[in-house]
Amino acid sequence: MSPSTTHDSSEHPAAAPGPGEPPQPLPRITEQQARRLNAPVQGMVISMAVLLLLVLPFVWLQPRPDAQPYRPDVDVAQEASHVADQSPFPPVVPEPGEDWTANYARWNPGAAEGVPYWELGWVTPQGGFVVVVQTSLANPTWLAQQAETIPATSTREAGGVTWDVHVRDASPNQEALTVYTGELEGSTLVLRGDAPAAELDHLAAAVAEDLTETPAPRPTEQP
């Protein structure tokens, strides 16, 4: 019989406990080891806190956005005086009242359409928006584009002018839109927006009032 062989337990790892055997004790770390493990996390937290302290003052100093849309108060008369020399017609300067705000006034030389026109944007007292467009060189194509190809379905009297009314109802793909088109003192006028009829009538009357008080358009030729 061969001699018995003695195995050193240090050469082989202990086998996993079998069924019914007590579990191996969990490894324990010292307090110093725990501090070393937590050091990177603590450093990251401190770095984030320092970064926030540096950034927050700049955030607080930034102007806060207003809940209302930006509404610059444009001086329409001043802007009209700047374009009067290049316009073949006196630019309309309506005065609908203090509750109305003009947020832009611009001259379009008509390089693309061949129709130069004066354009104003008005914010209404009820929060609507109306665009006023004026030209003395309108053509059917340009007018249809300004009315967004919405056919006229009725007429309306405002400011002594008979306006053709184009109405588009709201749909999942498009917002509601009302367009007034009319002729006055040699100018073709378009009012386009989402305001109710009463506000459109009010602005149309202000446009008509201003045009009837201005000189007649200078004669010009269609480009």
C-alpha cells in the first residue's frame, strides 16, 4: 500500500460551502480603508458644490424671461419717415390707440415679388396680432399671396371702406386667420391676423383715417 499523501491546505483555495454548511464570513475593512474608498466620492461632491457656487451668481444676474411675448414699441411715424423717399406712395401711419402696440415697421423693396410694400405689425389690446400691408403696385398674384390664397367670402364696412373678408377656420394643420383686403386713395391694403372682427374693424378704420388725411400717391410706373 502506498504511503498516504498529506496535502497542504494553503496550496488550494477553500471550496465554496456546500448545502447546509455555514456561509463564509464577509470581508471586513478598517475605518482607514473606508476613508480611502470614500475620498474620491467626497472630492467629486466638493468639486460640484464649488462649481455651483461659481455658476449660480451668473445665472441669478441674467434677466429673467417675461411670461408675455416680447413687444417692442416701434415708432411707426419715425420709421415711415425713413422710407418715404423710396416709397412711391405715402406710407400709412395708423393710430389705433394707446392699447395697441406696433412691434415692427419695415419697407420691403419687392425684389422677389416685383411689388414694393410697407408692412406694419400690431399687437392688439386682447393679445392678438394683425399685419398691415400697403402698396400702390399690387397685382392679382401678389394680392392672393398676401391673403394666403384664402377666397373672399363676404364684405365688411370699416372706416368708410368696403373690405373683402377672407376667413380660414382653425384646423389641426393651420391656425385660424382673417384677412381684410381693400382699395383706398390709390393704395391696396391688406390686414391679416388672428384678432376678432371688432379689433380688425378698429384698425381698418384707423388705416382709412390716416390715408384720407395724407397727400395722394406720387405717380409711378409698374416695374
